Amino acid sequence: MHPELKAQIELIKEKNTDRSFIDPANFFESERNSGYKNTGNALYEIIDNSYEANAEKIFIVAKNKSNTNKPESIAVIDNGMGMPVEIVDGKEKDYLHTACKIGGTHRASANKPLKRKGYGRFGHGLPKSSISQTRSFTVYTRTENDKSWRALKVDIDELIKDKTTNLPEVEKIEVLPNYIQDCWDKNFSNEVSGTIVAWNTLDRMTWKTDVALQDNLGWRIAMSYWRNIKSGLQISLLGRIIKPIDPLFIDKNCQHVEKCVSKIDGKSFTNEIKAIEYQSWTWPFEVHSEGKTVTIDADVRLSRFPSNFGSKNSEQRPLGKNRSIRQKIMQEHNGILIYRQGRYIDCLRHIPSEASSSRVFKPYDSNYKVEINFPSSLDEAFGISTNKQYVNLPYSTVNNKSWDRLMKECTELYNDVEDDFADRKLEQLKNANAAVQAIDEADKVLTRPGGNPDQEHKKQRLEELASKNLEKVIDLEVERRKKSLNTDNVDKEKVRAEITPQYAAPKRMFEFEDDKTSTQPFFRIHPVGGVRYYYINKNHNFHKKIWINPNTTDFMRESMKLIISAIGEASLGATDEAKRWYFTEMDEWSKNLHITTDTFVEKFDLNNSDDLDDTLPN
């Protein structure tokens, strides 16, 4: 007999009188894996309930394990209206039992979407989110009519042991656990009602320490509930008040919109690059409910982030330590942001294959954001999941004109990002003279002391040549002044004192000269003191048909500077046979380059030289 079949038969024998629809042990263990992405997403369910109970303050506190910074228990405390006790048929009915029951909700409105209000939907939030993080949780509540707290403890190990799904009785208590009582006394002492959900024995925390919890959960709560916080809801995480973060970085009531202040190794940086807001629009859906058809709108917002928007130091790329909180949010949510009732639900990173229009989100897509915010009456249109963390877009939603518009706008935003990055790169090349910076950096390696003797001798000869050329510059300036002043009485040492500092600091200059013929070398290098002059021959085809060709980009010119500098630097300081070799080969290279450039331009029709503007490049 197959082992699996044998195991099933044994189970039947053991529970032959059990007619329950649910097996308690398997049920509770499977429900612990109900799909919450992390501890934060589980906590959202509790925050949702607090907000729905008209809470104005929500404090998340923790009790650490002895002598550690690792939370053992976590509690969410609010000043909402509390859960009532009703008298039904002469008996007390405590809403605590309903709240802690899976599926215990008054919002069972699957066929009545227009009656659906608020965050709640399936009645799974409190119990399922709690057991996803702990095997034991307690809910404390009191209304303005209560003189003491009412508490209900749910321990799934006890339920499994007793082979039951029945919840225990509600108890009345006067004093809360110490870590909760301390927070209540300090922050809620004037409140007459509230609810507390305590996760008693944490065993599935995503972030294991209180610091990690603050650092990783704080900004996620700020992003998920930014509309609520902006409107006055106070949320505190382990003593830190959360401030709102609009993930599109366009609402000026939120953090990091006008500027983003960050630190790198203790040094403070302020990035004042701002997001670019695009035109928002509404996405209409027809909703059928109780014989009526009503059009309900989802709101679509869009924004784009210029290059280096996510940097701490805006002069450098957002990499490594230079990544700000902006960049974290941008990269972690590379897709379409889905909000329900103003609260974050999911980031749609993969478009369903059956969609009429599609796209694959690439790294550049993180530099723009699209947010869809819909009311709970559109849950069916967006395929909202039971735990309100995922959407499963139905066929009708991804096959209509509004969806096609959304995909088209994503493509246009992506193109705008690409154009912006390309412009930024060109601007950096233009302003920073990238090739010269690269050559300067390479010098630190190529000219460092302790090299081989040949290199040391070459360096010495180069210094002698540069000094000799500087002396020529001084002599020419002396002669110029003699003619200008019409006197032979010019102090050469004074001229030397004026001229030498101009050539003392290492510097590289790319210049253009037109006193050479097309048959002479396409460039030459001339060291003067610490300065290197690279002279490009304007009459050579290299300049006329390549350098100033309209098809030549700034990046290509910077690349050619690298090649020219590598050849030029290698030739400096050469002696005897090597010097003759460079002298001969430079002539050969230049002749070949002059002729092949003609052929190259003609063969591929890369603009007629007569059409070229023979001006100096920027």
C-alpha cells in the first residue's frame, strides 16, 4: 500500500467520529502561513482596525528579551472607541469574540460593493496577521462606559491541545502588562477608551532587533499611511513619531519633497532636486450592485525623478552609501503602486500576460512612479486579496482603454527618464572634461615612485623637456615685451617669476591649431612645465570629418581624447630608437587616418564635408 494512502487510513481511524469542517491543528498551522510579506504588513492590519475605530493616536511598543535589544512582545495601542458589549436576547455579547474570530466581520459585502466602506473587508485581519507573527496574542479593549479593561487571549497551542476552535471567555483586568501600562500612562492618561493588540511571544519577526524594526518599518509605515498621517493621525513606532512620505515625492506636506537631508559618515548633505509632477487622471469603472450600475473612479497620479534625485550627495550617483531614503523607496517599488482607500497595498511589478498592453519594468523604471488609489468598492476590479497585500488584476481591468493609456504613459515616462539621464551624462562630460579627469587619475598609478628604472629615466627626460619648453615660453615673452615697450631693458628673471606659476600646477589642455597642413600629424603633444598641451590639427580629415561631424557626440569626443592622450603620453620622454619610431609612426598613422577617414565618411554617407561647420567644439 502506498505510504500516503496508509497515512490517510490511519488518520481516519483516529478521527472516525470527527465531522468538523476544520481540523484545528492543521488549520491553525496553515493559517500562520497566510501570505504576509513581513512583520510590517501584518502590523498594517492592526493599524487599519485602529484607524477604523476613530483612533487619533496609535503607538507601537515592544518588550525586549532580557539583556537584549530583540523584541519578545509587541503591542499596538490606540485611543479609538473600543469594542462594545451588547445585550442580545438578555445575554451579553462581547464584540471581542467577533474581532478575534477568523471571518468575524459585519462587512460581508461580496455582492454589495457599493455598501462597502473603509479598510475592513473579510474579517481576517486581526487574527490572521497576529498568528502570522506569534502563537499567542491578547486583545485588550475598553469603551467610555467601561470601568476596567476587557481582555481576550488567543493561544493556538492551547486550542490545538484542546482540539477546538472555540475561543476562551473574556476576562476583566485592572492593570495591563508593564510595558503596555507604561506607554498608556505616559501617552494616553487622559483617554477613556481604546484597544490594544499584543503579540505575546514573537517567533516570526522579519526584523529581529528594535533598531532594525525602526529603520526598516518606520519609512514603510510613513509611505503606506502618508495620507492618514498628513490628515492628523499620529503613529509612533518604538518612541519615534512617524512623518508622512509621499512615494511620488510631490505632496509638499510630506517629507523629502522640497529637499532630502541625509548623512554619510557623519557629514550632512542636502539634496534639493525635486520630482517632476505629471498630469493626474481618473480611471472609471462600472460597478453593479443591488440592481444599480454606478461609475466609480480610481485616481491615477504620476511623477518622474531627475537623475541623482535619490542621492544623498546630489553631485554623485545614488550608489552604496550615497543612496538616500528616496532611492530606497524608488528601487524597492519599481512598478505600479496600488493604494486602497489611501493605504498602500502592493507594487505591481509583473503585468499579467493576458493584458492588452504590457511592459517589463527595467532599472530606469524606478525613476518614475505611477500610483493608483481606489476605494474599497472597486475591490473586485483590482482583485484585492484576503490579506489586502496583493492584487490579482482581472481580465476586464487589463483589457480596456484606460489600461492601455496607463501602459503608454509608463513608456513615455521611461523615455523621459532615459532622455534626462542621457542629457545628464552629456552635461557631465561637457562640464567635467571627463577624459582629462580620467587621465589625471591614471597618472597616480603610472607615475608613482618606485617604478622600473626605464620609467624613472623617462620621467626625468620629460621633466627636462617640459623645463626646456617653459624656458622658450619665457624667452618669447621677453622678446614680446622688448618689442612692445621698444626697449632692450626687460628683466628676464622678473618675467620668469610671473610666467612660471602659470605652468606650475599639473594641467591638461586640448587646443586646435590651423597652421599645419593636412599631411602633417593629426595631433601633437607639447609639455610646458606641469602643463600638457594636446594640439589637434584642424586641417587634418580627423578634425574636419570626424571631430566636428554632427554625428559625433560629446561622449565620442571624450573617448578620442583618451586615445590621443595615451599615444601622446607614451611618446613623451622617448629617446633614440623609440623617439625615431614614434616620429616615423606618427606620420604613417596620420596619413592612413587622413585617407581612411575620407573613405569612411563617403562609404557610409556620414555628411559631406562641405556641409560641416568648421568651428571649435564647446
